[in-house]
Amino acid sequence: MFQNTKCECGHQNPVGTVLCESCGKPLDEELLTDESALLEMRYDGVARRSQKANPHPIDRIWNFFSSVKIAVYLIIITLVGAALGTIFQQENTLINMTESSEFAAYYKEKYGTAGVIYHALGLSRTYESWWFILLLVMIGTSLVVCSLDRVLPLYRALSKQQIRKHLQFINRQQVVYAGPLKGDQEAWITELGKQLKRKHYRVWQEDGALLAEKNRFSRWGPYINHIGLIIFLLAVLGRGIPAWHMDQYLSLYEGETRQIPGTNYYIKNDKFTVDYYTDAELANNQKGTKVVKLYETKARLYACTESCDDPLNEPVLKEVVQHDIHVNSALSYKGLQIYQNSFQQRVRFISVHPTLTNKETGVQIGDFDLLMDNPAEKYDVGQYKLALIDYYPDFDLDEQKRPMTKTREPNNPAFVFQIKGPDTPADGEIYIYFAMPNEKSKVYEKLLNDSFKQRGDSSGRFAVSVENPVVDGKMNNIKYSEYTTFLNIRVDKAMPYIWFGAAISMIGLIMGFYWQHRRIWLRIDDGQLSLGGHTNKNSFGLRADVAWALGRTGIEVSPKSLDNRRNGR
Amino acid sequence: MNWLDFSSNSFIVAFYLYCASFISFAIAVAGKRWSNRKAEDHTSRWGKIGFGLAAIGWLAHLTFFFTRWYGGGHIPTSNMYEFMTFLGMAIMFAFIIVHLIYRNMLLGAFALPLVIIIIAYASVFPSEVQPLIPALNNYWLKIHVTTAATGEAFFAVGFAAALMQLIRVVDFSRKDKVGKRAQFWTEFSLYVIIVLIGFLVAVFAFRGAGYEATFSQEKVTIADDGTATSEVKEVKYGLPPIVAPYNSDIVEFQSFIGLDKPLFDAPSWMNGVNAGRKLNTIIWSVISGSLLYGLLRLLARKPLAAAIHPHLTDIDAEDLEEISYRAIAIGFPVFTLGALIFAMIWAQIAWSRFWGWDPKEVWALVTFLFYSAYLHLRLSRGWQGTRSAWLAVIGFLVVMFTLVGVNLVIAGLHSYAGV
Ligand code: HEM
């Protein structure tokens, strides 16, 4: 199709131009036939790259991504996909499962057939799925392309505007006024310009024509918003870069120090506390229930300075920071963030402080410290030397009634000592000590020690036990941790970009929505005034401006009567 | 009288003032032929009275809010009761702003019932001041919740105007398919609103009568480490149980017009906290809402939309569309800031991640995407007018689902106690 792109005003327009770039006369065939229809004023009718006549394959891709229609589809598909992901729990909320089969079983058990389908479709991992990420990438691409496609043409159209516009251009705006004008026309135009200036319009005048414009900058709002969104999306994708992102959980009982995997840092839980609201603080319908007020880990962060990766030596640690971690208050150190996640009430042994006694004489020989994790191999107690020859943290008997340990956790720790001293045989006496102060382990302790005696490994004189294990209802000479804290350790180097993108986006939104670009064109031909106004939003405000300014110059009109759309539609 | 009592009294005052304001607006819309004044004068006079009452009501509502804040020691936006009353207050704020811009005397006739329904809904929840749980104990709570609710409030006003627009343009003389469809859906929207009112009527009627039934429900929970613990919980019903909770026994049951045991049990997949009771509530809402709707239909002797339609003919549909669009345009940046950006900042501080795909977060994003689709669609031809009004209506449904539905249907970090 041949299209004449030279306008009657003499301006040569690029192919695809809808309204002459110079005088605004409609060029598009369709627009010319129906003279009463409103003009499509987007981008002031200038040509865009996506409107080329014979698209090349690359142009087709370009056109695809620059189309607002496609953008809306993308947004809607993303919206629906995101919503589907909320029907059932997502896999990543099930922290304690890892295997695909475990998840499958969970969904089957919890949600039945629907759950099986949900899991099989991959909806249980919606937000990590390739199609969801692809949608975000496509929205991002579309944002880049549509902005490039439009922003330059729009800039060109707005930066070189002609004051005197074609009559059709003026009469087919959304806000119009037409009527005779008596008296001195130039003086009237100047006066109207003055009034519009009072409404903060910038005014240009040319013989018998006027252009008033305000808030042009708000037209850049959507583009700035889109740029912010692009930065935001890039930052979100950047979180996929392994070095930029770390997210792991550590559990620590009180007193425990652990290395943060993958780093040079060690974290220690000095103490964990939970506070509950008292009944007086609770509402009536909550009384008697336990409502947590605060839970907090007193934590210390250490950096390893020497023999860090040396399996033979203990690492040398240097304390770098101390912080009481609670919800809403994380420990933060050089980009490393440590958050309070949750806690569990679980008693765990740390150490005991037992005493070695001679049962025959009743003499207390001495006491010593016994750790549950990595206990020392030798102890000096009075004149005696104790060697730890076996340690069962979680004592039990196997099928052949031989001692064994079920786990590495000190749930029922049993220590086998060889006691050597002035009055013992050369290879010492054997004694097994159960640290747990309960009936069952004491029965075991007696039973096993009696069998040692029968075998001749022991005289049965010695006893290891904790003195006064309970004082005032509290365990004494025994150290244990009451709670295990779960900490979440994070590194997220993309965060600054995320906030930056969000801020830019917000600025764009505010620019675009709380200011509106308003333009008023008028020209006088043989005593006949034609006025047209355009705004990208809020034509109510524009009509009010026009009616006010006309009223000030002697033309009383109601704002509503200026509305051209009501006839148009 | 302490601060909290004073606060509740202010709330009641606000509620009655809103009702009075609604009545004035309704007179402004419907009573044009009653007086011998000119229709315009009548509307403007009663509209002004309505607006004045609404403004005083809002002051009482503000008093409620600030005295509760002072008396309770923290900003009252931390449970469902407090949030919904705040939302009502925010909608009034948005309504006042939009009213001051457009001076449309009839908008109140649709905005006020919305506010009244929302604060009545709030009153269904326990209204006592509860102490904050650790996650909520942060000043971002104030900032995030208040801005998000303000954004949503503008969407609510956009919804009210869009609904007016739909009733204004619906043409009951049309017999073709498209016309019929428009009639059906407009009427259906009104029906849904009446079901909501039915819910409120049922809850308050039975509560007023002191109705209560109790079940004991055995609940087996499987902890993360695989151990199963079974726990017997009491489930209290305020409405006569048509549906019993899954796996439960009756503890106490006041019979109600011959209903002395539940008609059926909730299905097993509805085993969430109080799922049986929620299902029961929904059934009651539909029953009482339908009765109410039937009654109104009998009185009007025609579809309700057809009954309201003639009173709106002297407003331009274009004006309503403009109001609706503008309210949404004002609300969109506020919503983005409050419900997404501030939410992310707070989530980063409290939960270590700015975004965790928690159902509430996802639905805030869905709301955001929905309204951005709305804004983009309006850039194209053919999507202004009725279609865009429907989008504004659906958009508000999405908002309400995010605020209420997610809590009732999907549990997550943000869940407050349900109905
Ligand atoms: C989630 C992603 C997006 C959001 C939140 C968003 C947001 C917005 C907003 C708020 C506006 C202003 C609307 C108005 O002034 O009424 C806008 C305008 C626009 N958007 Fe988007 N947008 C998104 C994606 C896209 C994409 C992918 C495209 C690609 C085609 C696109 C193309 C446009 C265009 C062409 C405009 C009009 C610009 C103008 O008035 O000059 N948007 N967008």
C-alpha cells in the first residue's frame, strides 16, 4: 500500500505517521474518512519502529515485544500462574524435606488426588519453575523493547511542537470549544495566555494561534516506572548468581559454636531466651494460652584467622561482632545477615560436673568437668588419672546385648573410664558412667559396673556421680541447653539493586499519576475561535482549566460542555 | 471510663453516623420526586447533609482509632478486627478526597454502604486489644499496613463508582444475548453484596440470641520430623451447625428450629483450622443472603439493578467512569508503595527475605498485576466504558480476596484468626 507521507503543510513524515509531526493533520486513511471521530493522541501520532511496513523477522520479534496487547497477556498469564501457586503449600515451605518422593508423598497424604495432580504439574514449585521465570524474562524484555520503541518518538514529538495546528487536529481533540470571537483578537489571545499562565501553563503564541502546555515531564513517568521495573527484574534474576546469594539454616543449642558452611565465619549461641506474655497482658479470649512476646538468641560471630581449613588443628577464632538476634533485629556483618527463624524446646546436655568417690571409705576424691561433645581423653582427679576409653553419646544395647550408640546426639551419654591411681592395679579399673540423672540409666550403670566387677576389671570401690543433682527444682552441676535456636543465614548482594529499582519505579509512578500532561491549542480563523485540549489523564481537570480561563476572558462555558467524547462515543 | 471504652463508644457513634449518612445519600438519589423542590436542589441538599454526616462520622472513626492506639499501646492494625476497621476508615478518607475533587453527590450512596459493610464485618471478629506477636513488633507495621490499606481504599472507591456506572448503563429493555448477560452479571454483583449482608445479619442475630454450639475435633498434625501428634480441639460455632467439623463429636448443641444435629460433616480435605466452621458460615450466609435478596425482590417486583437504575439516569456514565478510573489511578502508586515496596522492606527486616511467595504476598502481587493490566488495557481502544468498569469491579474482588479470602482459605504467615 502506498502512503503519501508528505503533509499538505510541507512536512515530510516517516512511514507509519498517524498525525503530521508538524501541523497535526491526520495522515492515516482511516482517520481521514471519519471526521467526527476523536484522534488517537498517543505518542502524538508519530511513527514508531514497530510500525514498519514490511517487517523483517527481527522486526516481528520487536513488534511482538513492543505490543501493549502482548504485555497485557503476559501480565495476565503471570498473574494467573502466581495465583495457582497459592492453592496448596509450596515445596520450599517444607524445610525438612529434600527428596522428590518425599514431596510427592506429602502432597498425596495431605491433599489427596488434587495434591497428586498439583505436584505432578509442577505447581508445587510454581515460582522456581522455568515457565514462571520465562514469563518474568519476557515481561522484562517487553519492558525494554516497548520503552525503546516509544520513548524516542515521543521525545521528538514533544520537543518540537508547532504552535499552529491543523483545524482537524484541534476539532478532534477530547476537549474542544468553538465559537465566534469579537473584538481585538490578539489582545484576547494574550489575555487568555496570561490566565493560563496563572494556572502554571507555559504559553507560546504565534499570530492568531496559541499553544499552552503544562507538566510535560509527567509523560516520562511510565517510562521511568518501566526502567525501575527493568532494574528490579534484573536484580531478581541476579539473585540466581551463586556468589550473590546464600540462604541456609543452622540450628544451635545454647553454648554451641558452629561454622557457617561455605564461609570463614563461626557463630555461637551464648544463650537463648523466650518470654511469654503474662495473663494480665493478654486479651480475655487469649488468657491461659501461651503467647510469645519475644524470643532471642544472644549470638557471637567469629571470623577464623588461622588454620581454618586444617583438619589437624583447631581453627583460631576471633570475635567480630555480638548481637541479640530476634525477629525484626538481625545480626548484620559485612553483607552477612543472620536472622532469628524459629526455636524448639529441646533439652540437650552440654556438660556435667561429676565427683569421683571411694564408696568404701566414703571419701570424695575430687571432681571434674565432662563435656558431652568432644570430651577430653584424660582427667586428673586428685591422685587418680581417668582415661576415657569409650564414649556412647546415645547409649543402647544391640541385638547381642553389646553396648552401642544410636546417634551422635548426647541423648543418653555413657562414658567408660579407666581409673588409675596409687591403689589400683597397673592397668587400672574400669567404670561406666551414665550422665543422665534418671532411673533407667542408673539401673544400667549399676548393672554394667557389677558385670565389670564379676569379670575382675573392677573392684567396685569407685563411683562417679553428680553431687546434689537437683537444687531448688533445678538441675545442679549439670549444664544443658533448654532450647535449640534456628537461625537463617543470608547473603543477598542483589538487595541494593532491588531497592534502587523499586525506588525508581515509585518515582515514575508518582510522576505519571499525580501530574498530568495538559495541552491546549487554539487558533482564530476569520473571527472564529477553535480550541482543542488534550491530556493523557484527568480530562476533568483540563476541562476545568479551559472553562476557567475562557470564563476569565469573557466566554462563559460549563466545563462539561467542552467534552468532545460524549458526542464521539 | 478508660481510653479503650471511650474508643469503642466512638466506634459506635461513627457507625451510626455512617448509617445516617447513607440514608441521606439514599434520599438524595431516590427521593427526587418526594419533595416539590427541583430535583437538582433536592440532590444537592441531601447530598450535602449526607457528606456532612459522613465527615463527622469519619472524625468519630479517627477518634476511635487514635484513642485505641493510645489505650492499647500499639497501632490498632494488628488483627482482623483492627485491620478491617482501619480499612473502613481509609475508604472514608478516599471517598472524602474523591468527593472533594468531583463533588459528585451520589457517590456516597454507594461508597457508604461499602464502608458500613466492612466495619460491620470487622465487628464479627474479637475486638479486644491483643498484644503483638514478635513478627508484628516493628514500626514498619504501621507504615506498611496503613499505606497498603489506603491504596486499597481508593480501589474500593473505584469499585463503588464502577458499580454505579454498571447499574447506570445496564439496559433492561434489551432482549439480546449481550444485553441479557449484562443484566445478569450486574444483578449478580448486587446479589453477592446482599449475601455479604446476609452473613452479617446471621452472625449478629445469632450472637444477639446467645446461640452457641461446641464440637470437639481430633486433629492429627505431622511435625517436620515425621512424628504424629494428635490433639483434641474445641471448635465453637456461633451459627447453628449445618456442617460439623471433620472428625468431630458434639459437645454442646442448642437446637434451632428442629435442627438438633448437624446435617453433614465437612469433607476430609477441609481439615484446616476451623474449616468446618467456615463452610458452615458460608452456607448460612448464602441462605440468609438469598432470603434477604428474595424479600427485596418481592418488594421491588423487578431485578434490583432495574429498581436502582432509574434513579441514576441523571448522572453521566462518563462521569462515573472518570471517577472510577481516577480513584484507581490515585490508589495505584499508594498501593504499590504500601503493599509491595514497604511490605518488602518489612519482610526483609522481619523474615530475612524481601519476598517469600507467601500466599498473602502473592495475592498482593496479583492485585498489583491486575490493576496494571487494567491501566494498560485502558490505553487501548475498546477497553473504556463498561468493560473497564467490570475490570474495576473484579479488581476489588481481588483486593478483598487478598485481605479476607487468603486468611480464610489459605493459611500463611499473615493469617489472623479467622471467623
Ligand atoms: C508488570 C509490569 C508492568 C507494570 C507494573 C507497568 C506499569 C505501567 C503503568 C503504571 C503505566 C502508566 C499507565 C497510565 O498512565 O495509565 C504504564 C504505561 C505503559 N506501559 Fe507498562 N507496565 C508493565 C509492563 C509493561 C510492558 C511489558 C509493556 C510492553 C509493551 C508496557 C507498556 C506500556 C506502555 C506503552 C505504556 C504507556 C506509556 C505512555 O503513556 O506513554 N508495560 N505501565
